[in-house]
Amino acid sequence: MEVRQVFLDSSLSLKTLSAMLETNQTYLSNVVNRYFGCNLKELVNTYRVEYAKELLRSGRCPIEEIPVRSGFGSKSPFYVAFGKVTG
């Protein structure tokens, strides 16, 4: 089974993920809320921030590239999400 890191796609949305999983948006949203206690955007951003932390620890990625390589479209949403996830 291939493991895909779909959270790295900056255009990922409830609509695109539900299409990938061949389910409807309402069902997917309810499942995420029930099992993770947050909405899809928060869940995806948590995965992205954890991936960004791995990139930072590895030292193999220039710091200025981390927001884009971790799935954020730009620095601004990266900084907001990083602050929310890490406190």
C-alpha cells in the first residue's frame, strides 16, 4: 500500500480530499471531527507543522523553503499554524 502525504499539497481541501477518498464532504467532515476533535483544516495544519519540525531538525532544508515544502502556500499561514500547534 502506497502512503501518500496528501497534506503537503497546499491546495488540499475538504472537497478534494473527499473526492480522493470517494466519499462526501459531510461524512468526511463528521469523521474528522469525531475522531480527531478538530476540523480538517486544523488536522492538516497539525500534520504540516509536524512535518516542518522534522525538516527543521534534519537541517537538510533551507529555513526559507520550509513553509512551502511543508504544504503551506506561503510564510504567513505557516507562522499562524505553527504558533497554534506549538503554543
